[in-house]
Amino acid sequence: MKKQSRFMAGALVLVGVVGYLAVTGMKDSMMYYYTPDELAAKVTADPSARQLGAKVGGRVVPGSVRFDARTLDLRFEVVDIASGRTRFPVHYNGPLPDTFEEGRDVVVEGRLAESGTFEATTVLTKCGSRYEAADEDFRT
């Protein structure tokens, strides 16, 4: 075998390994979540899907947030952003994310209970596409 052919074969193997690692790394880091409409359809089609964990992305319904700072008990409703049709209550026990507020887009991770409440183990707020400085009055 020529020296140049062995070099090309080695280069192809190296490129293949790097490509494989890049693809598998991207799959592991991608975060897919269901919309409330998709989760409702999935549970309707297969009731055993309630037993599986899921990530759901939606918008916090204004006026639905109840947070007890003493017990860190958070309850709110999430609604489908696109359709506005499907909504369900979310229960989470833990510290409130810094940017959590009514009307904000969130991703919750957990399970949909038989009662219809999504029992969240994680609540993430989605960042806005841009930040703007708050208006401040510096007059003293």
C-alpha cells in the first residue's frame, strides 16, 4: 500500500470519528419539549405516557401564580403558546427561578399526574430574545 493511500485512509477514519462524536454530542445536548397541546394528545392516545417523564414548554397564565416563600411551594397554570387552548396546573416545590413571572415562557420537567396536575421537578424560565434597560429616575 502506498504511503499516500495509508495517510488518506487514516484521515478518513479520523474525520469519521470526529463527525460521529459531534453528532452524538449534539443529540445529548439538544432539549426537546412538548407543548401542552402535544402532551395532551400523547396522553389521550396512550394513557401510560403519564408514567414517563416529560419536558413541557408553555406560558405562565397571568393571575394563576401562587408561591409560598416559607415552604417553597409554587403552583401556577401553563398554557400552550401557539394555540392558547390547552392549559393545565403545575405544582413545583423548590426555589423560584430568578426570572420567573406571570406571562413568561417556561419549560417544566416532571410528570403529568392522574389528577391532571403536572408535578414538576424542574422549572426553567426561557430568556427573552433581548434585554432592555429598566427606566430609572436618578433625580434626588
